[in-house]
Amino acid sequence: MPGADNNASGVSILLSMMDILDKLEIPKTVRLVFLDAEEFGAQGSLHYAKELAGEKIAGFIHLSMLAHD
């Protein structure tokens, strides 16, 4: 995978989202999560999902390879 497309594009969006969300008053908790080891069986996602077991989640946005094609 091209490095900037695979990882850096999603990271750049999350960093921008941090800056924007910091200025807003949102009544809910918003978590911006950077995951690792996704190329090896989605290990980062699996671990995080286990940590969230039982929590009420309204939704999520998956950012991966945003600059692809």
C-alpha cells in the first residue's frame, strides 16, 4: 500500500476533526480513535471492540485510505 494513502490520509482527517470538535459544545462523548495492527487480522479494532463491550454506541466513522483512487 502507498504509505500516505494507507495511513497518513486517515490520520490527517482525525487530527483536523480534533481541532474542529474542540471548538464545539457537544452534549455527548466523542472519541477519536487511532488503531494499529489492522493489517494483521484487525488486531487493534478487535481489542478496542472488546474494551467497549456493553457500552451504548450511537455510531462510528471508519477512515481508511481516504485518498485512494
